[in-house]
Amino acid sequence: MPDSPDVELAFVSAPDAETAARIARALVEERLAACVNVLPGVTSIYRWKDSVETASEAVLLVKTRADRGPALEARVRELHPYEVPEIVRVSVSGGSAPYLEWVRTEAAP
């Protein structure tokens, strides 16, 4: 598998599938992401303001270029209803070379 530190996978949670789809579409349309998978029906358990909470959410798996990461984060914050949206970016260390090249091309500014 080729090294691909210039490709990232970002995890973003949203309160529901509709919100997730709206954010996903904007990211792809604006070329901040090549592809976003929306995984509805996720149960999240987390600590917020000194209380343990449980919520049904959707998770976005966002494939993008590392150099688009800061703009992607800023745009998610603009579109997201949460006070502190989850945005976790992870470098991709390898994978299908043709797919990774496609991500690089489609998420290009």
C-alpha cells in the first residue's frame, strides 16, 4: 500500500441523518471532500457539562486531502448545530492507490 499522508479521513458526528446529509452534500459540492459516507443510527455516550449523556446520532466519514482539512473544519463549524461539533481528522497511511488518487483529484480546490 502506498504512503498517503496527504489524504485524510475525518469523523464528524451530527444529531440526525438529515443534518449529516446536508453537511455532507455541502462538503462535496464545495470540493472540501471527495466523498462522505453518512452512517445513521449511531448511539453516542459522552460527558457534557458534568453529565453523562446518551444520544442517537449520525456519523460522517469524510475523505479529503490533508491540505483541505483546515477549511473543512471551518465549514463544518459553520454548518453544524452543535456548540462543539466532533471533528477528528486522521491521516491515511495507505489504501487503494487509484481510490486515493481519486480523493486527491476530487477534493482539489
